[in-house]
Amino acid sequence: MTICSSDREFLFGEITDGEMSLSQFGKIVTQCWHDLTNHFPNIELDEFIIMPNHVHGIIVIVDDINNYVG
């Protein structure tokens, strides 16, 4: 998945000397990413990276949806 900020504004941080420095919004995105499995137990999180104006992440949907209690 890729999610872009509105108007591709640099909301999530900036790259300085080749390293991403997260803004407060970037830190919130990171917390939300790691919390996803608490809300959706039928997923597994894979690779994830935050860029200044977008987020890339791989979410694996597991086959155990029949045991999901929402």
C-alpha cells in the first residue's frame, strides 16, 4: 500500500544527510502502523517505510478470517 499526504505536503518529516527524521505526524503514523494488528487480527505487517509525503507498507491478509471476531 502507498498512502500520500494531501497535496503531497511534507507532513511526515524530512530527509537530512540521507536519513529520514520523523515529524510528530510521522511518529503518529508509526504508532498507528504498529497498532493495526490489535484492531485487525487477520493481518500481518511486513515492510514499512515513511517518506516525507507518503508511506509505503505491506499488509498480509491471513487466511484465518473465519475465526475473526470484530
